[in-house]
Amino acid sequence: MASAYSRDQLGQFLDYTQLPRELHHVPPSLSLLRTLHVYMLAAVPYENLSLHYNATHTIDIDPQHIFQKIVVNRRGRGGYCMENALLYNHVLRGLGFDAYTAGVRTRPRLEGVPQGDFPGWIHIISIVTLDGKKYHVDVGFGGDGATMPMPLVDGLVHRNIGTQEIRLIRDWIPTQTHRTEEHKLWIYQYRNGADKDWNSFYAFPELEFMPLDWEVVNWWTGSSPKSWQTSTVLAIKFLRRAGEDGGETIYGKRMLVNGVVKENLGGKTSVVLECKTEEERVLALEKYFDIHLSDDEKDGIKGYKTALS
């Protein structure tokens, strides 16, 4: 399927992410994919503010609407998983990458730790094929997402932010009953140190999801009372700097969870600020995340269940 974005829009996106100009017209490669991943994460925050600071409390995943909201309006906005991933998938295809989207079953978290069964489809990744090899590309998972493309290789370990390590393994999930080799899933795992146990965040097949599939997923995720997205205000900004190899790298992140702002610069997470009022939270979004809400957006949360006093 062709990209929804024109060549001019692709240029606008690359300028918005601050990708060096000399990389704007190079052919697809793993090096470019890795670099784009870092610049995308740093420029486009993970945030679900449109479910809260919005009179309709809904998310529009039309590619042109997402592009206008994030790239054209230039108010520091990002989106939640489907917004960021669909934007990026269309950009990748427009730049010549062989990329498609796949559905993901993400485990719920208890006090930040994934636990229990893998539920239905509530997340999205891209699968990119380069030189006959497939890569997992996730730019919309939030704070524990992979900061680089990961090859679909069973058990290969990667260093993420700080001491966190991540990997993909190929296995069945507990609720699967048809356990044949071809029905194994890719499972994204993490551990916060080489001496820690591995824990599974989510699982996905290599099956392509279509635009109408995402309309269904987006409707449930953005409206069901069972979806934590509808009751939690969240923003995550990844921090970029020059790496040891001369390229750019993600070294830390800032997080807003309801009224609490936290920061992790590659070590332990610390609390920066606790917001008690809406005015404080809006100012925190501007100061720590460079997200600037319109007056209509600020009014949209008034009387809603996630509003602060």
C-alpha cells in the first residue's frame, strides 16, 4: 500500500524531527532506519492527551489528521500508540522502506510491572524488511519501548535505556491452544539489569493489519471503560544526545502520569514534580515536555473524570 504522505509532507516530517539534511534523500538502509528511529522518538512524544484534553474525548487516526496535529501545528504534540505508529509507518513507506503494521497483545501492568494474561489487540508495531531480514519497529509503546529497530531473531539481547535490556523470543503465550511451530508469536521482553529475570511485555504475530483493523482497535482502546487509557493522563518524552559512535542516541526520558512528573536519565527514576491543579499540569506539559495545548484543549478536560482540581 502506498504512503498517505506526499514528498513535500515527508520533507516536512524530516525537518520537524531535525534529521540532518544530508540524510533526507538517501536510500533505505538499516543505518537510516536506526537513525530515523532515534529522531522520531525524540521529536514525537508518546501522549494520550486527546482522550482527556478534548471535548469529544476521542482519537482520530486518519493519517492526514495525525500529520496536521503533530507536524503542521508544531505545538509539541505527539499521540498514543496508533497515532505515532501510523504516522511513522506512512513515513517509512514514503521513504521507500518495505513496512507494514502488525497487531500486538500487551499485558496489563500492576504498579508498572506487566503481569497476567495477554489480552486482545491494543497496540501496534511496524515490521520492516531490509535485505531479506525482518525488523520489529515500535515508536509508540512509551517509556519501556525499544529505542532501536530489533531484528526478528530469537533471543538476541539489546541494551535499551540505562541498564535495561530487551529481546524478542519466539514462543507461544499461555492462552494459546493450537501450539504448532507456525503459530508461535514474537514476544517482547525486558529486564532492568543483566542479573534480573526476563519479563514479557507483549506478543505479536507477523500478520499484517489493515486500516479498518486499526479503526476497531482505536475505538476500543479510546472508549472502553476497561481501557486504562481512558482513566490515565500520560505523556512520555524521550531525550536525545550524541552517542559514543558519533551518531545520536536516546539516553533518558521524562514521564507524566496523571499529576506526577518523573525523569530517568539512564539510572533510577526520580519524581520531579507533583501537580495538584490543572494549571500546574498544563504548565508542566509546557516546561518538561514542550507540549502546548490550545485553549479549546484546556477547556476539553473540564468536568472530565481525569481533571485535576
